[in-house]
Amino acid sequence: MTKIVTKSVMVLAAAGLMMASLAPVASAQNGAPAARPSGNPQRDTLVKMQRSITTDLTDVRLEDAIKFIAETTGAQIEPIWKTDRGEGLDKESTVTLSVKGLPAIAVLEKIMTKAVGDEGEETSWQFNEFGAMQIGLKKSLNKFKRVEVYDIHDLLLVVPIYNEAPTVDLQQALQQGGGGGGGGGQSPFQANQQNRRIDPEQVEQRRRQRVDQEIIPMITALCEPTQWLDGGGEINRPRYFQGHIIVDAPDYMHRALNGYRWWPSTSFSSGSGGRRYVSMTTDSANSTVAEIRALPVPAVGGGG
């Protein structure tokens, strides 16, 4: 009895190892790249959305088109659909699109633009705190806000202009030099005015004035101008506090302000004198070795 149980356990263990070894292959065949997790769920999702897609869509429902992107990349996509309680994307709207070798993120943006059509609604995408990609109308994404504090000391740095240099009384200097005596004379330098101590409150007041009149208007004019209150939107304008600006806005607006520092690189290359070159169109986490071939490489000697 003991031998039978042991044998059964060994068979189950072997079967489990076989299934574990086949699981990544199955996911790769389904289109989802087996990317290594980086510890940043937002970056992992974006890496998956860098996968190249070639497809032809003709009058495809928007819901089905988004499912196709999610199944092909393996990324978690959360559309904000139109419901009786609020505005959003229409599941039943149709999309006609033909793309070849474009990253999935670019294809998704084109699909959303096609789905909205000429209605004038702006669409975008962003990440939630768990790394899922939210897509929908900007007015729908505006409900998911977070506060970020940005250091702008480098924008407030003022280079001092020293235009109060003392003057030299040449006549007095010559008279003192011609007297034959040494030392004890009056200094030929005459200060135009006494040095004044810089008032920190005045400096901070000037900084605040510059932020209110220059920096914040520039931000609201260049980064999503239609979403701020100044442009007819519903997002409060940034506020200034001690060399920082405080922004309470959705993720896609923070992306317009500061970008994603963890954005995956999209190209890798290496070469040696132009003789060897390797290029990849997507992040290395999505890359696999398709074929290994032996090719003749001419010898290089004598600087030739």
C-alpha cells in the first residue's frame, strides 16, 4: 500500500512539473508575452502594451476591439463604459481600423479616437494604483484624482545682477599718490549706496508673483489646457507653497506634467564599426529568440 501511494505521489508531482513547464508556452501562444515582473505594476502593464500589433478591424464593436487588445497583450484594461448613471465609452460603437506593426498602446489610442468619432469628446488612458490601465473619456477619468507635489526651485532661481559697483575717484587717487606720503590716505572707492540686507519675505513674495503670473499659466496652457478650470474643465489650477506646486489631478494629467520616469525603453542596439547591429522594436521583456543561425563573419585586422 505504501508503494502505491508513493508511486501516485510521484506521478502527480511529475504531472505538476509538466504543467508548470507548459504554462508559459501556452500563455505565449495566446499572445500574452511572458515578461518578468519589475516590482512596478504600472510599468509591467506598459511593457505589455508595447507589443507590436498588426490587424484589420472592420465594423468591430468597441468592446470586442478592446478585448482583442487585452487578450493579445495580456495587459489588464479597465474601460469606463457609458451607463445610466454617467457618461463613458459606448460598447456598441463600431471601429474600422487597419494597422501594421504598431505598439498596442498606439493601437488602443486610435481605437478610442475612432469610437468617439466627431462627437468632440476627448479620450485618454491612465493607471490606477494597482497597475491596471483605465481608458475612457477624460471627463470620466477626472474622477480618479491624486495629489502630487512638484519641486520648482530650479524655475525660481534668479541670477543676481551686481550693478551697484563702487566708483573710483581718479582725481583724489592722483592727489594722494603725488603727495609722496605713504599709507593713511582715504580710499578712492566710493560706494554708490550702502549694501542693503535682502529681506526673505520680499524674495518669497517675488517668487509667488512669478509663479502666479508666469509658471502656473504656462502649465495650464500647455498641459491638458481644456481640463483645467481656466480652460472650461473641472480640475483646480495648481497651487504654490514654498518652492513647490501642488497638483490635484488624474494620472493622465500628471503624466503630461512630469511623464513616467519608469517608461520602458523601446529600442536597443549594439554595433562595432558598423559591421554588427542588433535592433529590437519593443522592450526586451517581450523579446524572444526566434532563430539562431551560423553566419560567416569576415576577419578584421590592421584597422581594415
